[in-house]
Amino acid sequence: MDVIKKIRTKKELMDLNEDYIINRIGKLNLKDKEDFKNLRAQLRKVYGMFKSLKFTRQDEVYSIIFGFTGRPKKILDMGCGENPLHFPFRDIEYYACDIGHDYIDDANAHFKRNKIKGNAFIFDMLSGDFKKLPTVDIVFLFRVLESLEYFKRDYSKEVIEKLNADYVVVSFDKEGLSRKRNLRKKGRRWFRRILNELNYYYDIFDHGNEIFFVIHKKS
């Protein structure tokens, strides 16, 4: 499809999964230049911006998380980016998904090279097809939910509710997608509202430039 090729001409969108782009196109009239420009701008803002972020998360973060959850046997990292390459515990079974082919290829090569039990695969969280995902002890959603909310308001509630895990760990960048204002630990009122509606207990901490919510799905 010519439209997909045109979207991928932007460097930060070159490895974006084709099905993901098609799903975002939906009913848009991409013969309309404004519709096309708006779609590409959305993709660059949501995917391209996070791809441009340098990995800065310290190993200590995982020790803090496991202090709340206990040490897991299996994890699923959704919207994984480069996380699998930096995860310090190689004896934990690691599943990872993203919409960028480069991330998935790099993760699987890393697993194979270091004999880590796990698998990385393409998955579009906006598809809603969560039954395809493995059952794990912990799901990581690091710096992911804000981009989903950009396309579909309160979709985070559906995501967290449908994930088959004992714990879900969510993080937000303190500056957010807009990069305009710094958020304190008490930030993300909309997300707290969702967790209260789901009646999930959660712990919260901040580390570096991220705010973390450790959500207890199963007691």
C-alpha cells in the first residue's frame, strides 16, 4: 500500500508494523492530504517520540518492584522497546511485545545469544485481542498507557482488566507526551480514577524520571 510506504518514509516510523498502521488508518480518507498529515503526525508523536527516548532506567527499579510483588518466574513486557536488552535478571522467563519490528528482532537475538527463555513478538495493544498473550506473574507497561489514551480515552482500564497476571506495573514519564509540565508523585489523576473503579489496590513510587504504579490484580 502506497500510503504505508509514505508513512514509513519518516525515519522514526520505518520499522512500524504494517497491520498497526492499517488499523490506525481505519475509515480515514487518506486521499485527503490533511487526513494523511494528521495520521502521520499522530504516529510520530505517539511512537516516534518514545522511540527517540534514551534508555535510562536503572536496575534498582526492578528490585523495588519485586519488593512489592515478590520475585516472578514469568514476565510480559508490553510496548517493550529496548527493555529486554537491559533487563538484569536472566533466569526469569521473559515475554515481550511491541509494534516495532526492530525492537522485536533485537530482543529475540538477545534472548538467543544469552540463552534466555522467552519470546518477543509483534502485538498491537489497540487490537483488544488480549487472549493471545501468555499468562505471567507480572506485566510491565512502561511509558505505554499515555500513548494508548491518545488514541482511545480510558482504554487503559480495559487493558489492565483483561491482562492475565497477578501484578501489572505501569510507569509514566514525569513530563508526559506533551513535554510541557513536570508531574509530581501524586500525578495522573485519571489513572488513579481508573484503578479505583476497578477496585485494585496499588503501590506507587517514583524513580528517576518515571512514576511507577504497582497494581495488585490478585490477592
